Amino acid sequence: MNLLIFLFVFIIGTIIGSFLNVVIYRFNTGKTIVSGRSMCMSCSNTLRWYELIPVFSFLIQSGRCRQCASRISHQYPIVELITGIIFVLISFKLLPFLFMSFWMYLFFLVFFVFIFCLLIVISVYDIRHKIIPDKLVYTFILVSLFSIFINYSMFGGFLTIPSLDSLLAGPILALPFALLWYLSKGKLMGLGDGKLVLGIGWLLGLSAGFSAVIISFWLGSIIGLSLMIFTKKRKNINMKTEIPFAPFLIVGTFLVFLFNIDILSIIKSFGI
């Protein structure tokens, strides 16, 4: 039964992922996001329902448009799959709330699913355009700020008064990024990354947020060095090459959220 539930959650996730692709492609283009028929980006042919089935339509059509045979971006199935997987992982992590209250479980599920859907859009948009849109990151900041007033404990009321640590977590983590942006005049770090970290600090807290930032730097270093060493176009990739950092911050955030990673506690356990 649990497998059927998770399969259902995964399917819903891929459907939402399909919508996220629409948001990513249409955001800041002047096109409406909530209405308008989907169409091929090459020939503008309106897509039918069987061409819009998440993941499967891409596979059945061999990644090409049925009308003009132009290649369909791999972004579509990748975002759909990732969103489906994230839905399942979040629903599994939140299972303890289900034993307390179905409605509380449903609230937290929708709440965190919304947050990470927003982060998926920010991540992919940053990869495509190397910029984090203010409308998206400010929405994330506001939702993250609201999160510090929620009581995640299974005891007590739904809302709580946040501690001083929770209130300061976002600004403390974002300050180094803002200073790096200011001192380098935007050459080493974009201000959008600082805004993103502000939300991450409020969402995760100071210690967990710090862990997410550290993991993101590790991932960024590994991927950056790998690109320099293994890519076929390595002559065009060097230390000055601009690599979007938001995806690494977001992956680090999700890993810390999912596995409760606390690097500071790990360091202390080794007596360092």
C-alpha cells in the first residue's frame, strides 16, 4: 500500500514538474504562465494531451517533436523526474507527522513541496540564464521567514515565537555573501546568491544552514574542477568561467533538509 501511495506522489510530482518547466521557459518572457496551450519551441505546433505526458512522451517520441522532428530539450524529462523524486523523498521524511495528524502531515507536505518546487525553478533558471530572478528569490525569502514561526515539534501549538537565533540565522549566513558581492563588485558572487542564502538561513536555521553552504561549496569545487579536467571544451573553461552557484546551494539545502546533516556537530564529535 505504501508503495502505491509513493507511486501516486511520484506521478503527481512529475505532473508538477511539467508545470515547472513551463514556468522556467515563460518566466520574464511576457508570456502567461497559468494559461495558454503548450507548443513546440521550434515549429510552434500546439501539443496534444498525449504529447504532454511527463517523461513518457519524451521517451516515446525519442526526444523529438512529432510535427517538425526537432530535438526536445532534455530539461523537460530531467526536471519532471527530479520533481517526482523530490516529492517522494519529502513525503517519506515527513511520515512521522502522519502518525500525529493527517492534516498536519498534508500541510507540511504541501509547504515543503512548494518551497522546493520554487527552488527547482530558481536553480534551472540560474543554469539557463546565470541570474536569479528577484520575484522568485523574494518569494522564497518570505516563505522561509514565515517558516520560523511554525512549530515543527509534535507537541504544542501550530505557531510559535521564534528564537533570536532563528531570526538572525538568515542575515548572519547571508552577510558574507553580500560582502563578497560588494567588495568584488559582483565579479566573484552575485547578490542573488546572498538573497538565496538569506532564505536558506531562515528555512534551516544557523547550524543546518551553515552545513548547506559548506556542502554547496564542496559540490561547486568538485563540479568546477571536473569540468576543467574532463570537458571536451576545457580550453574555454578556467578559473574565471562563470558557473551558476544557486544549484549547488539548493542541492546542499535539500541534502541537509532530508538527512539532517550538521557539519558542526560532526566536527565536534571528532574533537576538532
